[in-house]
Amino acid sequence: MLRIRKLVLAMAAASALSSGMANALGLGELTLKSAQNQPLDAEIELLDVRDLKAAEVAPSLAPPEEFSKAGVAFPTYLEDLTFTPVINPNGKSVLRVTSSQPLPGPVVKFLVQVMWPQGRLLRDYSVLLDQAKAQGDKPAAGNVAPAVTGASNYTTQRRDTLWQIAARNTQGGSIQQTMIAIQALNPDAFIGNNINQLKVGQVLRLPDQQQVQSIAQGEANREVAEQYAAWREGRRLGPRARQLDATRRGAAEAAPARIAQGDNLRLVSPGSQTSAGQAKALNDKLAVAQESLDTSRRDNDELKSRMTDLQSQLDKLQRLIELENDQLARLEAQGAAAPAAAATPAQPAAAAQPVVKPAPAAVDTAPKPVPAAAPAPATQPNGALDQILGNPWLLWLIAGSSILVLALLLWLLARKRKAQQEAEKHLRMARALEEEQAPGFDTDTESLDGVEVSEPSVTLSPAVVAASAAAAVAAEKVAAPAAEAAFEPDPYEDPHAALLAEVDQCLAEGRLNRAAELLEPAVGAAPERDDLRLKLMDTYARQGDQSAFAEQERKLPASEQNTAQVADLKARYPAMLGLAAAGLGAAALAAEMDEQYVQEPAARRA
């Protein structure tokens, strides 16, 4: 399973990468159609357009951040540039670059950004605006006149480049030769001995024709390329070893040399034209190579960023898979725990049996605990239910657990009914015993010896009067418990009403220890108050204190009302049923002893 997931992720990454590479748009060479002091009009060739439409290609000037990364200045006049894609499905597609105003300076360098649905491309371009004018004003190679002798200087300004200065002072050579010659004459005018880092405010000594042509074209091209690469990489170059003759000799001094080497001069003249053409071709190839290098570097950076994005996506997918595995494990655990969760809410069902409550004093205002596990199965998703239904062992386990729970409920119900019957039997026997032990009004015959009865009136002796008074006192004692049992305290006059209210609030808030602390001294002070003792038993049942519950049950007077309320407490709190067997055994033993005690006086009287 893990191998299949890895294979799917790898295929997704490969498809995303291949789709991005299949539609890689490219930028070709720039063709200038305008001259200096005219609004810019140029075209950039679009490569590998394929099925792209003009609306899908979004060219623009690169952001200033990209200019800073590439080390290119971002003048404000570049914001006037407008880029318009012209897509020709059957021909050459170009990107038109125009401006509404003429651009200042002879050379303009800018970065183009092209975005399409599958990617993004950056490329820099350098435009020589006075190229047409320079080529038009350039004399033929055969008519090149020697440079005018004399000193020629130039003070560098801000935004000047050595390329611009050399383009205006070629002296019959190439721009690369002129740049190297200027560097040789002014080594201190450059930062790090690099022609791409010209200092501002330096007075440059410009070379003459002889000094420019003394440098070979191939050597000049190699030197320019090396310094350009060092500038792009941020390397510092050492001092240049080339030294030029800075003395400006006149034509008269140079004439003998040219006369002595006349044949060479005649052969060099056509060779100069050939070398100039070769130099231009090499210069163009060098520019193309540099642009291709920049394009490749940016493509590599873009591919690296895409690979980083794909790696982050793969990490996210892996995390999602791990989360899904954890969720499936939790669902399986919940499915295994389903029988236990189903058995939890089944126990309070015994409390649903109707129990007669004869007095409102036993009404429990505290909220009954609701089992929290009941709604858990409803929140399980369909996947867990399908797994449960598809597992026969789990179904058998659930069925067996349900049968056991049902049998337990039936056994508890039968046990409760039996306990109620035994309690009622014990209560009837206790009442019968109490009635037999009640004092009668039988008098001893010997106490009537001194009594004289006359016909007109009845005179009672003091002994009879005393016996009658004793019988009245005994009758009052017999009637006193019945009167106390029938007495129900008025809640408005009950001194413990505030205590009971506070206890109910504590039970509602779950502060069981506080409720027990309030009730225990109250029961000790008023042991005849059955309602306080029952409330204390309710508190012990909530706490699960079986021994304290049993102790209060033994102290509780036996009555029908008390028995019913105790049975209700045991039904609501099944943990207290553990003492039912002991209570029933004690009740049966007491009933047996009472029956034996009742039968013995009857036998004696018989």
C-alpha cells in the first residue's frame, strides 16, 4: 500500500514537472526599428509559442526587485515602456516594445518579464539607440585616416558605462578593443580592476587609433568576457598586466615606420575590413552566448523553485496520508469500543420502572446524571459503520454483549422486586409485633378486693383511679409514635428548610462533600427527621460510599414510605445494590426472629 502511494506521488510530481517543461516559452533576439531621439520601437522574437494565444501571454517590465538581483539599474523612464504580444500561428511571433517618448541616453538596458499559464520567464536586453547613426557616420575601412594627434580626455558622469564611452571613441577598432585600451590607460578608474565597475568623476585618457588596434580582437573579446563573468559572480580581479604607450606621437614620427612597412600596410588594410567583420560576428556571438547563459541561469532558478514547490506539495500530501491513517486507526478503535459504549447507557434503564412515591418530601430536585457515551455511536462516520457490519466477529461480539446486558437487566429487575417483597413482608411482621406488644387495660382481680358497689352510685377506690390513670398514660404513649409519624413539618416553619435548600444547590453543582458536611451534623442533631437522613443517603449514593449508605439505612426507621424511597435510591444508583443481599439477609433474619418471638407468647398464653 505504501509503495502504491509513493508511486502515485511520484507520477503526480513528474506530470506536473513535464507539463511545465512542455509549454516553456522562450525569448529570442531584439530587433531595433527606431533611432536615437525617437520613441522606442523594437521587436523581440517569441520562441516555442505552440498553442498559446495572445490573451494567455502577459509581458511586462520586470519588478524593481528583479533589477536589483540582476545588478541592473532601474531608471524611471523605463516605466514608459509598453509590451504587446503579436502571436502569428503560421509565422513569426514577436513581442513589440514601444515607448511614447524618446529614451535618454545612447544605451538602454532593461529586464523583460513574460508570464503564461505554465510558467514565468525573465531576460535582460541592452539596446544601442545610436547604432544606426554610428554605422551611417562610420567611414569606409579603406579611407580611415590616422587619429588626430593630441590629448583627448573624458570625465565620467553618473550612469556612464565604459561600453557607451568606447562606442563613441572606437578610433577604427571594435568596442571591445577600445574598452580594453581605455582600461590599460586608466587602471585606477575602475573598481576591482573590472571594466563593468567604472568610477564616477574620473578623467579618462582616451586611446588613439594605434593604441586601439594594437590589441588583438580575439584577445579583447576574451578579456571582456572574463571580466563580465567575474562581475556577475562577484569576483575581484587582479591588476591588468597590459601597458600601452601613452605618448601621442605625431604623424611625422610614425611615417617612417609606415613607409618601412609599406607592404604590410597595404596587406593590413583589407585585413582590417575582414577582422572588423569577424570582430562584429564574434561580438554578436558573445552577446548571444551571454544572453543564453543568463536565460539558462534563470531557467535553472525557475526549475529549482518549481522543484521546491513540488517538494513542499509532496510533504503536504505525505502529512495528509499520515492524518488519514491516524483517523482510520481512531475509527477502528471506536468500532472496537462500540459494545462498551452501548452497555453504558443501558444500566439507568432500571430507574424507568414505576415506583410509587407517597410523599412529596422525597422529591429529588437534583438533576439525574445523563450518560455521556450515548450519543457517541451517532457521530461515527459511515466508514466505521461499514467496517463494523463487514466484520462477522465484531457482529457476534456485539450480539453477545447485548444478550448479556439484557440478562443483567432482567436479573436486576427480579432482584429489585424480590427485595421489595421481602421489605413489605418484614414491615407487616413488624406492625403485627407492635400491635401485640401494645399495653391493654386488663386489671388484676386482687386490686378490686376493697371495692364496694352500691346500687344508687358507683364509688371507685384510689387503686382503680390509679390504674385508670396508668392506662391513659399508656394509651398516650402508644398514640405518640403514630402522631409523630403522621406529623409532616410545614416547609414555611421548618428550621431545616434553608439547610435543605443549600444542600439541593450543592448537589446540583456537584459539591457532594459540602452537602455531606451540612447534612451529617443536622442528622445527628435531629435523628427523628427521616427526610434529612434520606437526603444524606442520597448524597452518599452519589459519592458511591456504600458503607455510609448501609449504616444510614440500618438507622432509618422501617416504614412503607422510607422503604419505597430507599428502593428508589438503589434503583437510581445501582452501585448501592451490592449491599442489597446483606440487607435482605438481615431483614429475613429479623423477620424470622420476630415470627419466633410472636409465636412464643401465643404458645404461652395458650
